Amino acid sequence: MQKRMLKSKPPNIIAGKDDCYFPNEIYLKGKVTFGNYCAIGENLRVISRDHNYHLPTMQVKFYLKNFKKYPGGGNSGRVEIGNDVWIGDNVIILKCVKIGNGACIGAGSVVTKDIPPYAVAAGVPAKVISYRFNKKTIRFLSDLNWWDWSESKIRSNKKFFNSDLSKIKDLSEIKKLIK
């Protein structure tokens, strides 16, 4: 299946520039914010609300049918996904989670806690298993904010975007790649 751009987004999504989704296969319960240039796999589930389990029953339909109102809205919290984040297929992200810029979330993961910038996380629950780059490069990229550049500046930095930064140990060499 080929990835498509999200043509019309639901009101509970704040989507970034040039994010790539499988739009018919994202399940959202609550609100989510995506940064720029995110790549989202199939069957993403973002659940930013849960039931109030302190009530006699957790069935919302029961309350609506019998009392016309659900008394306990449960807990909720916005999910924030940074810029340049890659999320694999069949990932579940729970409430109040922040995924940092440049992070990668492995397929089938359940994200229950914040994921730092440029971390590679996977599992149930998702845990950081590595980082994409060394600490200096992560700091540099975090300050660079390339995802806010104009399209012309991005195009003029083809050499930078085509470089394997994990193989460049000297930060000054990375800086030379940028116009």
C-alpha cells in the first residue's frame, strides 16, 4: 500500500507540514498534535482518554441509556508527537505521551511514557533501545530545527539530507554540510 498525504483531517488532529499518513487507518480517541515531516505507519491508535474506573460501572452507554449523562469523563490528556518522527505499523499511543523530535517507534509498540528526541523505542510497553545519533549530534539537530526551514532552504541542503550522520563523528563536519 502506498502512503498518502492526509487530505482532510479530523478536528481532533493538529497536523504538521508534509506529514505522511495512512488516513483511513488511524484511530483517534481524543486530541493529538503532530509536528512537521512525520511518517506514520498503518493502523496507528492514539488513545488520549480512558474510562473512570472508580464508578460502579465503566460502561458509558449504560449511563447514557439510563441517566442521559456519563458522570465521570475519565482521565484525558493530549498526545504530542514531535517533528520528523517515524511511527511503525500497529502502534498504540496512550494519553499524556510526548514523543520527541526525530524519534522512531517500532512496529507493534505500545507507548505509555514520553520518548526522548532521536530515541529508537520499541516493545510493550515501549522502551528506549538506542538513539539515532550521539549526544552532540542530537543537541545540534534539536537546535537546528530544520523542519521549520523553507522548502527552498531544504532543497539547497541536499548534501546534508543525503548524509549518514551516524557515520560523522566530528560535529564541525556536519555543520559544513549546511548552506
